[in-house]
Amino acid sequence: MALLAEQPVLNFYTYPPVGEDDWRYTFATARVRVLESQMLGRATFLDMANAENLAAAVELLAAGEYALPQGDKNFARMEDILLLRRSQVRNLFKELIIDQPIAELLRAREDFANMRLALRRKLTEKPLGTDYSNDGSVPAEQFEEIFEQENYSPLPIYMQEAIERAVLAYYQDKDIRRIDYALDSAQAEYRLERARQLKSLFLLELFRMRIDLTNIRTMLRLKFAESDQRSVFLRGGYIEPQRLRHGLDVGYEALAPLFFAGPYYEVVEHGVNYLVKNNSFLKLEQQCDNHVAGYLKSTVQITAGPQPVIAYLLMKENEIRTVRFLLTAKKNQLDTRVILDRLGE
């Protein structure tokens, strides 16, 4: 896309601007402000991480919306509760968001997740399953049928183009990772183009940030794997591709200084240090999540607008993922130190 040819100019220190107020969202903003105050605090997550076992971690949730029904000791039910809470917050978002194209744009996350799953199964000749998300623009049942018949015409154009790119990329050398690279690229371009069409500065900056963080992850993973790939970085972010490619050729000690004059210095510094010491990307993932969370929380400066509504959806989804991670970690008796590292403690 021609609009992606221009390299955005970095004109902020840590977080980009979030845009202007929109007084149509006065009620919606007030509603999510109340709900934000009811979200789980960091202290609860730390208590769960330090809990003696899974039962003790679940007990810490007993007084809130993630509580098991009274007398129910079947911890497998927690997954049903988490899925229910995610559906509820997404339904609330649909109710509160006035500009439906914004809702459609965020629903596309599930469309791309479904495409990723279906293409991996189809191109590697594995049976197609029925575990597609029903939260996208294409119903799960229809999605499965489309891929079984290999007739993609009922899908939106952006999905058809993404599928074509992923298929062509895979057949270059039948490397399954090329499916992910192609879909990531198509999704990034789609997000940026739609954010521009919607004239949403907040979404545009959020998507640019996600592109940068994805590219940082890719750079470190390629470097760790000693891969010779150089053309898989996404376009449209603030970090110049040449800097990312240069990062593949320098030592680990020189990586953080490459990003010193920008918003991602701490992300890279902490991520690299942990990777070198522990051969793990755990801290990198935690730092990326924290950086996005910081931007979402900066919408507090908006009195009324879609920004706080979007931010609440994304923060609540992240809370649900964190609860799932903590319970899974306790179920599998993961070392407490590792859990705390993932939480950033």
C-alpha cells in the first residue's frame, strides 16, 4: 500500500498522543471508568503467583467475578468462567462503541486468528478442526465450510488477499513460519489503512506501536536462532527496517544502545539481558505487554471518547489472559520465580 511507503516520524518520548475528546462517548467513558476501578490489582496477581498451589490461587479469586460457584471444586470450570468473562466484555464493547467500523476493525483480530489456524492446517494437510473463534466478522461454522471447499469468495476482500499472500509465501520453501509472517504483514497493513480511514489517531498509534514491538520480538528471535532471514519485518512502524537488520549483525551487548534514543530502550534492554542469562523470551514478552498497557492507561487524559472504551476492552482481555496464565502455571507447578518474572516483579 502506498501509504505505508512513508516512514512515520518519531515525535514523542515514551508514548504517542491518544487523540481528542469525542463528547458522544460521555456515558460510555463514565461506564468504563467505573469498571476499570473494579479490575484486579497487581497485588492480587502477585498473591496468586506466590500461592502455595492451584487451590490457593483459585481461592484468591473467590470474592470476585472469576469465582467458582459455591461448593464447586472442579477447577477445570475456570476456563469456562474465563471464556464467559471474555464474551461479556466483548459484548459490552459492542454495546458502548458508537462507531461500528471500530468494532468491525477489532473483530478482525479473530478473523486473522481463524485464518492462521485454517491455513496451517490446510497447507500442512492436517484435518480442519471446529475450534474457530465465533467473535470475528465471519461465523465459525461458515469459516470452516469455506476452507473445506477452498472457495474464498464469500470472505471480505482483505481476507482473500491475506490468504493469497500466505499461500504464496508458504510455497516458496514450504516453511510454515512464512504463513505467520505473511498474515502478520497483511494484518498490519489492514489495521493501519482502516485506522487512517477512520481518522483515529489513537488506533493508528496503537497499531504502529504493535508493529514496532512485533519487529523487536522478531529481531531477537531471528538473532537467537541465528537465522539469515532479513525480509520478514513489518512495515509501518516507527523503527526503521535497517536498524532492525543491523541488530541481527551486532552483539547482544550492542542491541539496547541501538534503541537508546527512542521509546523502546527499556523493552530491549530488559528483554536482551534476560535472554542472555536465561535463554528465554519471557521478560521480552512481559516488557512488550507492559509498554502497550502503559499506552492504554494514558487514555485517562481523555474525558470522553472511544479511546477509553477501546482501552478498557484490551486491558480487560489482558487481565483474563493473566488470570489464565497464573492458574495454568500453578496447575503445572511452574517455579514461582519464573511466574514473577513474567509478571515483571
